[in-house]
Amino acid sequence: MKIGIDIRCLAESQYSGISEYTYNLVDHLLKIDSKNQYFLFYNSAKKTNIPKFDYSNVTYKKYSYPNKLFNLGIRFLKFTSVDKLAGDVDIFLTPSFLFTNISNRCKKILIVHDLSFDIYPEFFTFKKRLWHKLINPKKMCQQSDLIIAISENTKNDIVKMYEVNDNKIKVVYPGISQIFFNIVSEEEKQKILDKYNLPKNYALYLGNLEPRKNVSSLIKSFDLLKNDSLNLVIVGGEGWKYKKIYKVWQNTKNNKKIKFLGYIESKDKPAIYSLAKMFIYPSNYEGFGLPPIEAMACGTPVIASANSSLIEAINNAGLLIDSNNINDIAQAINYILTDQNLEIKLTELGISRAKKFNWQQKAEEILNIIKSCA
């Protein structure tokens, strides 16, 4: 069987969210499947650092058209189909909503992470909203032969909002990298403390700085803490309206105890998580939310929002809070700071919960879905 996979997102210079998901999915599919032929399709007029998957059953299909012209050509002019460009494949797997055109002779599998752009359009720029409108996610879902949703919450949103029959939607949770399960040595922890000049007692947030992530509420909650020794470390790239987050930070009385690290390398994340007293994820909406699971794997107690897919992702292994109630966030932080038994319990539950998100197992589930579509 000839399987095409769209890896355009792997041309990004910095991975996050969908690009990390796509890399891990492709990596693990290739590790477990040597029988089928894989054709990795991407297009970029610029020089890229596409990862090298060195397997005998892998063929790269690279094109160098200007992206805007390419997207216009395949989406609206339909000058060709991506399954043909990928090598006349039998099945084409699209890991997110993208400008695409797939012929009727090819089976279409679409991975859907979330519908946040339709549910909370106010969290997106006009350009992003227009981009999604032009792509037409609803039509993509309706025309796909199979859809893989990364959570039950996302599946329910697709059925409700896009009128898609739930029989063609399969739920497969994402996995997390093995690096988060490896014990971080004291030497490595000290190295990371020194590298980023970290305080020794800190709570951690990791994710993009944008309105949907609700970092402002987390910052405000620190002014309500009863404990004066805890610091807050915020890790993540600057997204849309990030300057408003800095403004909130500047206006808080405890701003000197809050440190922004920006984007960090993936290899440094396990130590950053492991050193943290707790991990806090106050997002207003998530298709799944991998950072809390990564933190759990590292043995760090988790506080997360009681909304969207985070409820099923966290289950009973963390404290769930009202993301828009800063008193609720502060209270959860104080619970962990003052109750050592709770801290130990959350650590144990978190490690156990994280083990359910093994990438090899998830890749096997997706490979079975691909085979069922043939």
C-alpha cells in the first residue's frame, strides 16, 4: 500500500503543537511499519530543515512552489491533486487543516486537533480566521473518508458543528515523547538551572503566549498567593496579542517573581518540568493539551482548566480549576503548597496517567485505522 503523508508543517523552524504531533506520528509509524510504502509530501520555496527519516520504504516528494501560489492552485484552481504530487498514493493522511486537493480515487484521512477557530473566533487574528474560512474545515471533514480526532471533545465538536456522522470519526489520543519519562539527573537539573538562571522554587507554565491560553489570569492569581517564596516561570513563544500579557505582568505587585523564558529547545523541557514545584495550565480551550501530560510524566503535580478536552486528558490525576477565576487558580496553588500528601498523591497519579499516552501504542492504533481505510 502506498501511503502519502502531508509533512508541510515540519518545514517550520520552531515546532509546537501540530508540528510536534506530526513529527512523532511519522517517526513512530515508520518504526513499526516496514511493509507499506510511505511518501512524505511537502512544498516550500525556501530552504527548510525537514527531518530525515532514513528508512528504505520512505520517499520524499518535495516541491518548491511559492506557498501562496501553490495553495491557490490546488485549493481553488485545482491544477492537480496532492495525492498525485505525492506519487499516486492509495491513501493520503493530512495531519491538520491545510490547503489541499485530493482526488476521488484516493482515500482521505484527516486528523483534527480542535475547532477552536470556530468555537472561539475572538482568540484568532483576522488573518487566521480568513485562512480557516478559505480552507473550509467543515467541507474537509465532510469529504474525508475517515477522521481521526485527538479527543472525545473534538469528536463531539465535529459531529455537532459540522454535521458529520460519528461513525467515520475515530478517537486516538496523542502520545508524548519518551524523553519525558526518563529520569533527569541532578547534574542535568543544575545545568538547566544555571542555563536559564531559574529560581529554585517555581511554578511553571509552558505554552504559547496568546489570549486563548489565558496566561494573564495565571499572572494575576500570583498576587493572591499566601506563600511569598513561590516564583512563576513562563515558557513559550510570543503569539497573537502577547504584548497584553506583558502589560498585565508589569502591573502586578509580584512581577519580580515572574520570569519569562521565551521559546526553549525540546531537549530542555524534561528538566524544566522536573524542577518545577507544580505545572499550571489555565487555557480557555484545548483540542487535547499535551504539556500537562508531559509534566505528569516528569512527576510534576498539575493544575489545569476544567474545560474542553482537558477534563478527559487530566482525568483525576490533577486539580481542575475555573480558568477565568483567579481566586480558584490561587487556591489550587495554595493547596499543593500546603498539603504534602496532596502533592505526593498528584505526583503518583500523574505518572500513572501519563503512561497511557505512549506514542508507539498510538501509532499502532492509527496504522490500524489506515489499514481499515484501504
